[in-house]
Amino acid sequence: MAVNWTDNMRFELARLVEQHTKDERIDWQTIKQLMNHTFGERFTRASLRMQHRDYIQGRRVNKLEAPEANEKPVLREKDIYKEKLEYTNGQWQSDKLIEMSDEQKKDPAFLLEAHGFDADEWELVNARSSLWHQRNKKDQFNDNDKPVLLYSNKITVRPKQTKVNWNQIIANIKQATEPLVIESEYIAEQEKKYLAVMLNDMHFGNNTYDDYIETQQEIVNLLENGYHQVLFIIGSDLFHHNDLRNRTASGREIEHMDMAEAWEHATHFYEPLLKWAAKKAYGVECVYVRGNHDESLSWAFSKYLQGRFPQVWFNNDLDFRKVTMLGNNMIGMAHGDKAVKDLPMLMATEFPKEWAMATTRECFIGHLHSEKTTTVGSEDIQGMTIRRTPTGNKADTWHKEHGYTMAHRRFQCVEYTENEVAAIYYV
């Protein structure tokens, strides 16, 4: 169908010819695409050349005038850009139509501001721009008669990760934390006993000190038995969030809670336990295990406890899997959200010395808030027992919504002789 040419069309054609002519060569292909976009018609090169020849180069050029300033364009559905804003895995994707220059397309601060993100709080992950429309008349995007270039701009952003000087934080914690001096009351046993206190998935913030006060007392009662060595796991989702913005370690924002208060509750729970263990046992060991909720916050808490209890041995390395020895018993530790099916081979590969010398090999994991024990291998080859330990953590809104409320709320402590498991206690 032939195009019904208007003065608006001819005026735009004249402007585009002037803009897209170089060394007397006119880029008709680009002009055709821009005219099609602007007016929603199917222009041909032949019709464009004819209009250019007759109305712009010919005698009628003086009669061609710009549209009236107060002319109101009729916007079709295809002329209205549909903006989008979506959230996925801790990142926001924003799609908007923006007027910008070539320099601004390369400026992260400009792009963030154009999409409504504060450059001090957000960082640009990626950006993509493509020419969508070119306008020279007043409409929803242009309030004057000057030509503007409009770009379809899509960006992905994420919360800016604060660069933390952990060495300075550690120094500040040590400076502000007065070490405790604890007088030992340890009485040597005829036969050495060992206790592993597995407090996975405590989720302070969702839980308070009052929720765990009975657990604390039952562990104190166990410590009264006297042990050669006591092992505590620190971390493994000790806190419900990883920071004060209610985000997990992956950056996902979840149910809001007071994490400053959660720190205080965790302190009220752990300090009396470590004091009593240091008083009653020959040696106390605390091993930090990275969780998927709180890897940074619980690491800092472990460093705080290290400053408070200089007589307790701490392992605050950031490794995903760790091992210690209780007598001749190899105790492996991991959070339980990664590489669970490969744990026996991983432990044997990453800790060959401990694997070779152990008479009993066990690995403690959590994460699923439920209890399961799996023996890998057979007694003939001294296989590894994987203990997925339960938790006393109460369900948050997400777990209630999905029906994860039927597991027993309790923690597990395991007692060992020099060479094997002696007893399992639920606290």
C-alpha cells in the first residue's frame, strides 16, 4: 500500500538526509529504518529518493515547513515503550527508554541514576543499549523541537559490596575485648573422653537466647562429666542473616530481623558455655564452619570469641570443609549445602593424614534442619559415618509456608572414647 505522505514525513526525511550524508553519499538504508520506526509505515528506497528529489532538492523546497509547535502527535501502541523492572537471585534488571549521548552510554553512574539506583548503594553488573527511536517533535519523550536520540537501555545491578578491611576489624575487636582468665578445675580421667557439641543452624535473629536457654543448661550438665577435649562448631548458620540489611550470604534479602540484638543473644548463649568448658575440660576447640546464611557475620563472631577466650583453640579458616581429631576419631565438618554425596572422598583426599590415622571417621553436617545418619563403606574398610544433625531452631515464615515444621527441635552432642563413639546426647 502506498504511503500517504505528509509534511511531517517530508520534514523528517529532510532532517535525516542532512544527518546521514557523508562525502555526498546518502545512507538510504539507515534512513529507511528510522522512517519506518518513527511513522510505522513501510517506506521504500525509491519513494524516499523521489520525495527527496521533488520536495527537498526541487522547486517545492521553500514550501516545506516544520510542523506547528503545538501540534499533538497521535501515539500508537508501538510508540509507547514498555519499561520493566525485575528481581532475580539478588540482582535487579531494569529496562527503560533513555535519551543519552555516546559518552553517557559508557558512564555507569549516569546509567544507574537514569534507572533510579543510587550509585553509592548499587553497582552496575552489565548494560546493553540499542537505538529504539529518533524524535524531532514534541511528545512523551521530547518537550522541545530539537531532535533527540532515544535508546533502549537494559542494565543489571546488585547491592554494592562494601570492601571490608578485616585485619582492622580484628584489631579493633581485640582492642575492645578484654580477654577472660579462667582457672581450670580439670581432673584427669583414667580413660580419656571427648565431646563434640554440634550446634548447627541456630539462626539467631529468628531465635532468641530464651529459645535456647534449656539447651545451654543441658550442655553445661554434660560438661560436668569432665572431658579431655570438647569441640564446638561456631557458624554453620549461627545467624539468620549475613548483615544488617537482612540479606543472606548470597545477597538475597529475606525476612527482616534485628541482627544487632541477635549478636547479643548469641553472646549470652556461647560465653557461659566456653567459660564452663574451659574450666572443666583439659582442652577446648572451636571450629568455624561457613553457612549459606551468615558466613561473614558468624566468622566475625568467632573472631570475637577468640579475643575473649585466649586459652581456647580456634580454627577460623574460610575452608568449606574442615577436620579435627578427638583422640583417634576423625571429625569432619561442613555446612551440608554443597558436595554432600562426595564428602567421604573429599575428606580422604583433602585430609589424607587424618584419614589414615583414624580408627573412626565421622562427618557432621546440617543445613536441612533434620536428622539423618548415613554410613559410607563397611566396617571392613573403616568407612565414614555422615551425621546430618538436627536443630533446635524454630521455623521462620518461609519454612512454615513450605511445610518444613515436622522435624524434632533438638541439637546433638556425641561422646567419644579414644577410638570410637560412646554415646549420643540430645540437648
